[in-house]
Amino acid sequence: MIRVMVVATSGVVRAGLSAVVTTNQLMTVVGSASDLDLLAREIGRLQPDVVLVDLGNNPQQSVWKKLLLLNEQQDPLGLIVMVEELDSIDLEAAMYSGIRGILPNSSTESEIVAAVEAIASGLVVLHPDAIELLYRREKVWNNPVQTLTTREIEVLVLLASGMGNKLIAKSLHISEHTVKFHLSSIFQKLGVSTRTEAVAVGVRLGLIML
């Protein structure tokens, strides 16, 4: 019997994930938690084989540090994280923290159950979209990028602070059209397709600091 613990801020999500797990006769839900701090307090007592964690739509860098600490304090955990947008997380940091599986929230019941089974067997599970993201980022990392201009770096810094195009334009005293032009150039030079990826690559290349 595979012992599973479910972690999610939303009670509805916890109930839904628990229901998915229990559709498989070889799995049982031994407990649930509303956050990682509660998980840390309960995990030693409940001794799950797999921990299914829903991170919602805003996973912070501190999450990976907490999960890494959990893995260091306990026997290696079968951690699966579910996120709303795969490109919103630092996949490298997630894997380094000891996570064994990464799935989008849109995963089907059969995908979730299959992931739990695989991780309980000692395997690593990555959704195809996560593998594609890693591949794209690896290409950027291993290939020289064109140098950003001073203005493009300024735009990237403001982008990293969470500003939208209108606020960036106001801050730099330029038009929104010019902001869009700079963003297009940044995306092309860094080999990315989203604002999140642009910031992540900019940090990795040392162009900006968070």
C-alpha cells in the first residue's frame, strides 16, 4: 500500500487530490496539510511514501528552500509538486530541492495516479512540458546570447520587479510601443518566449539581480 500525504492551501484542492489518490486501491491517504510548515510537523509521525504538494499559481523561491530542508531532515521524500504554470517556477532549483515529480494543475487523474506510483517506485516524473522548458533553457544556457543594450537591461530590471508595460513606459519616460519593441528584442536575444523566462535567464546570466 502506497502511503500518500496531500498538501494544499485550499481545502477543496486537498479534498480533490485525496479523492484522486483513493481511486487506486493500492494507495491510501494518511494525512493532509494546509502548508509546508504543518507538513514538516506531521511528516515524521505519518511516514508517507509520497507527498503530493499543490503550489497553486505563485510558487516562491522560499518553497524550494523549505522542501530542501525537509529532505535533509527526513529520509528522501517522494515529493510531487503541482503548479498552475510550469514556466512560473525555477525548474533547476526545484529539482535541486529533492523534488521527484513536477506536474501542471491540469494533469488528469490517471496522470496523477501514475506519477504517484512511479515515484513510490523510486523514479523521477517530469511532465513533457517541463522537459521542453528544461531543454529550451539548456539551449539558452549553452549558446551565447546577443548582448543587451543598456536600455534593454533597464527594461528587464523593471520587468523583474513585476511592472507591466504601462508602468515601465512611465518609469523610463518612453512610450508603451517602445517598451514592446524592447521586450521583443530582449526575447529574441535571450531565446525566450515569456516574461517569466526572460527574467529567469537574465538572472542566470548575471544581467540582473532579484
